[in-house]
Amino acid sequence: MYFNKSNSNSSYIEIEGRKKIFLYRYWNYLCIFSFGILYMISKYYFYIKILLTTKKCNLKNSDCVVIRNKFNKIELRDIIEFNPTKNLMRYNCNGKIKIIDTEYARFIYDNMIEKYVSVSYNVENLPYEELLIKTNFLL
């Protein structure tokens, strides 16, 4: 679990690794067969849906994650796997890199420290036209 908490007013999030179980595929059918009662309960108590459809595991083997922010807002996010580029070869694990897109940032799984990290990119101060030429977006 990645846990970063500070005593100041800065924000933090917790990332917990989860693995989908067979109920994850049939969640919508269960909600329909319960005439929406299960859906309403899980809408109010979101953690019930997480407990019924996933099981806890380490971040390396997880295929989805539970993210909790400092306001205790909980969300379930799928892990996206990509083929690594030259810039991201450090995060390569078995030919894939694991990425989580959240409303806060994009996190990449680092195999060395076994945590999700936010990657900072080198930003150049270029005029808009030069940036377009450099990235080949200019028509």
C-alpha cells in the first residue's frame, strides 16, 4: 500500500491494491435481480461494492486499486497496462508498465520501490509555435 500523509494542509492519497473476483463481472446482474436495492446500498456505502467485487492483494499483482484521499473519498480505478517507451523503461515489468489515471495525477508503478509514483516530466519553456513544431502537431 502506498501511503503518504503529512500533518500540514497538503493533500495525500492512499492506494490499496485489489484483485477482481468473479462477482465483478456479474455486479450489474446482481443489482437488477435485487430490484436496485443492492445498487442503492452500494451507492451510499461504496466500500460494500469494493468488498463484494474485489479482494485485497499487493500492488504488484493487482488489476484495480482503491484510492482514498484526505477527505475519505473512495474510488475504484482499473490499472491500465501499456508497452513501455524509452522514457519509461525504468518502470518496465514483464514488458508492460502499470498506470493509474486519477483526477489528481497519473501514477506509474515503480518496481524498485514497489509503490505507485507520480512521474515529473521535463518541461521546456518554448513559445507555442516552437512547441507545435517540435511535437509535429503543426499542419
